[in-house]
Amino acid sequence: MSNKLPKQPKVGQRKCIFCGGLPLTKEHIIPDWIKAVIPFDNQTKNNLSVHTSISTSNEVYLIENDYKVKNGHRLSKKLLIVCRDCNGGWMSMLQKATKSILSSLILDEDITLQTDDILKLTKWIVMTTMVAEYDDIKAKKIPISDLREFRENHQTPARWKIWIGRYNGSRLGFHHNGFRVRNGCVPYSINNIDNLQTSTFFLSGLIIFVMSTNSIGVYREYNNIGTIKLARIYPMLKNSDSITDKPIPWQSLKVVDDTDVEHLIANIF
Ligand SMILES: [Zn+2]
């Protein structure tokens, strides 16, 4: 019998973002198989983040502003943030469950998304958003408790909204914004800041837009951006013409171009 104790993390050592476990393995932000579906130039610079602060009363309080562009393409980026068990276990299962749906959307095929497809896709988007935020660590806003809960139950955390749409613009990769939010009535203090993040994924024919926040005010306001061309898939709404829990015939959606994207991610408030 071995007297060896289980391996303990050293102080300050990074652990799995989802479960706190070790050892860590490298995880692609965007799964490697997508590169076989989407051809891209590896030299593309594609990493813009904005770290800023706003109020919920639509007045903008710019406290920090940090734009950065990194070399290398984010589609090929790997991060050392998840453990072997998560990577090869539940994360791998979510990847496999969505591969054929994602491929069809990326290639803009004439398919109809059924409710079950939408549920699988939603889980994949939540997982991928949580991983991708670690590429923009300074503007990271999703609380670690959301990651831990998602690993346990695969349920989308409270106050997330997710839209998908057809895309024919020039972007490829993803774009992350992290905001600090305060209610306009409350004096600024480090203790009354809420968080908001938006993540936009550009995967050839597919655009995904995600927002999450712990600010109830922002969550309620954040409704209008997706109603014209994007289909909101989380939370699903019943009894609506444009947003539905009914199947989505993919090619019935209008196509989003780069001008629409500018409105989407540059003029959020
Ligand atoms: Zn883990």
C-alpha cells in the first residue's frame, strides 16, 4: 500500500475553472474540428476587448477602457484552464452532442432547429462562453459560482440571454466585452458594482451573441438587440412571432452583416 498522499495544489497554482481539480489539460477555446469546417488565415489578428463601466440609467461612466489586439487567431487558441476529467468527460460529451448541429449552422445549411437541438446548442454556447472569457482575463465577469453550478447541472445560469443568427460578414473568431455596471442612483463604490459581459462568436455562417449579468436592471433592459435579425434561444419565449420555443427554420432568419454587428457590439447602450 502506498503512503503517498493525493497530489495537492500548490499555493497560487491554477486549478480547473469548473471543478477546482488537477491536472490541467489544454483546451481549445473553439473546438479543433471547427477548423476543418471553416478555413482561416492563421495570421489574422482578432482579439478586441473593452473593459469599461456603465450605469443602468443609460448614462455611461467610463472608468476603465482597455482595447487590445493580440496576434494569432483565436480559433486556434488553447488555454490551460480545465482539468483532464472535465475536458475528457462532460465537456467532450457536450462537444459531441452539438457537432452536427453546429456544422450545419456554420455552413448555413437548410435545416430546421428542433427544440432539442436548441437545448444542446445552448449548453455548448454557455460552456464555450465560460472558457472563452479566460482569454480576456482582465475583463472576466462571469462568477466562478456559475461555472461550478454549470458543471454540476448543465443548466444555463440565471440572467443569461443567448441569440443566434445567420452571418455573412468578415469577422471570424470572437469578441468579448466586460463591463462594470452601477445603478445610476447609487454613488460609485467598489461595493455596489455589478458585472456584465457580452461575447460574440463569429463562425462563418453562424453568429452567436451572449450576454450575462448579475444586474437585474440591465437584464431587464437588454432585450431589443436581437429582435430584428437574430433568434433568441435562451431564455425561450412562448407566444411570440419572432422568438419562439417552436422549431427554427434556419434559412427563414435574415442575414446579419458587419454593419449590424457594429450596432450589436459597439453600441450596446
Ligand atoms: Zn475540472
